[in-house]
Amino acid sequence: MSKILRARINAEDVDEARSVRRRMADWDFINNQPPKIREALKYYIETGDIRRASYLAGLDIDDFREMLRKAKVPVVV
């Protein structure tokens, strides 16, 4: 029987990831996007939930990741 490894993520880790995303984001780029994409990028920055953010943007995950790269938002957990 194999062991299942589970990551333990605490509130400090979540807060730090959010802080990194906020700090590194290109806010000029984000604020110049159409409303749907702008709000989805902000949602991702605050929550880190790439699946829901891509859904909100109306983009598939690969296209949303490209938007994150252009917005200089790191994908951190």
C-alpha cells in the first residue's frame, strides 16, 4: 500500500502568495483590459484560483495563463 502525500498550506502561505501576486502584477496592463478579463485577473490575484478565473474571463486555461504572463502575474500557490 502506498502512502499519499498531502501538502499542508497554512493561512500565512496563502497570504504570502497573494502578496507576491499583487506586488509583481503589472497593474497598468491589468487596468487597461476589457472589464471581463480585468476582473478575472484581479480575482486570480486575490484567490489563486486559475480555473474559476479563466472561466470568468471566458478563456481556456492556456489562454488565461498567457494573460497572466502578459500581466506579469506569477503563478504561485
